[in-house]
Amino acid sequence: MGIAEERIDRLAALAREAVAADDPDRARRYVRLARRIAERNRLTLPRSFRRFTCDACDAYLRPGRNARVRLADGHVVVRCDCGATARYPYE
């Protein structure tokens, strides 16, 4: 694992902790930093990180707190407080 991947993992953990501590602005900053590092180094973000971040506002999503999660026909629908919706398939 390279330095960039380790930094992305660490930023994901920091974002999770910041949201738990009720500091969404700091979590958003960590998400933006992780995305910039991934873009610069041509890396894909881990699936768990992609699923728990909003593409529109860069918020780290916590179901029940700033995100609504629903199950529909064959997919999970995640709606952020900003109004952005993401759908992920499941079996």
C-alpha cells in the first residue's frame, strides 16, 4: 500500500470520527482532501468511502443523521440532506 492510499484511509477514518463528534465541516474538508489525493495519484477511492460520501456536497454521510437510506426494487437509495440521491444495486 502506497503513501497516498494510506493517507486516503486515514482521512476516511478522520471524517468518520468528525461526523461522530458532530463536526460536519471538518468531515467535509477531509473528504475533499481524500478526493484530491485520489485524483492526483490516479487512484480509486475505497467502496466504503464512496458509498458514505455525497458527490454533490462532499459530506460524509451518517444514516439517520444527515442521510436517508431506503431499499427499493433491487437497489439501495441514499439521499443526502442537500437533496442529492445515489442508488446502489444489491441482490
